[in-house]
Amino acid sequence: MRPGIRPAVVDDLQGIAALDEVCFGQEAWSDTAWLGEFDRLNEDRVILVADEGAVVGYVVLLVPPMTADVVELLRIAVAPEERRTGIGGQLMTAALARCAGRTVLLEVAAGNESAIGLYGGFGFEEISRRRGYYAGGEDAVIMRWRETL
């Protein structure tokens, strides 16, 4: 069964925060940060969830109201037991569909080869690096996607 991809609702907050903790550990967003993201849903945030009766993945986008401004893919996660099942691709497809005609930026740890592969498969290209950005001195890779018409 493939999960449904849908906009997040307030009832998803606890499941998303719990999944964030599992996926990101010490780098997980705090409950306060997640509340802030949900408070901005009607402003400039889009949160999509992969739902199989429970949240098994999510993606967070910062979508400025001015279409000339870039969209930022802030966060994407898939439950460890659901990885390599296509859920990450489903989330990316749904997220990029929301960004038609716009440029999307993201950053990813240089050592996160599976994520870099996923992004590259969707046409993201490395445009820059932040040297030593992450704990332990790992670089952040900045990637850009532009919809090709």
C-alpha cells in the first residue's frame, strides 16, 4: 500500500515531531519550533505528510508569497523502516509540484549520499558548499532546482 500524500493538519503535529526526533536525533526541531511551523501554515509554510494511518514521512517548504523569491526545502524525512520504498520520491514529487515556475534551494550534509542521490534524481544541482557547517566539521551542500519548461 502506497501512502497518501496530503497537507499536514494540526493533528499531525505530534507524529511529525516524533518522526523528526527519530530521523534527526540531536538535530531534531524542538516542539516550540514545530509549533511555529504549524502557526505559519497559512502564511509561507507548506508541510506535506506521507500518511499510512500514521505519519511515515514529511516535507517542509518555505514558500514566500512573492513568486520571484526562491522556495526553500527546509526538511524532509521518512521513517527508517519505510526508506527505499519510494516515499521520499513521492514527497519530493508533491513538494516540487507546489513550486511550479520557481527555484527551490536546499542544503544537505555532504555525507548524506542517499539524500543527495534523491535530490539529484529530481534535477537538483550542487551550487555551493558551506565548509565545516555541521557538527563534527561536515560540509553543507547547497543544491538548486529549477523547473525546466
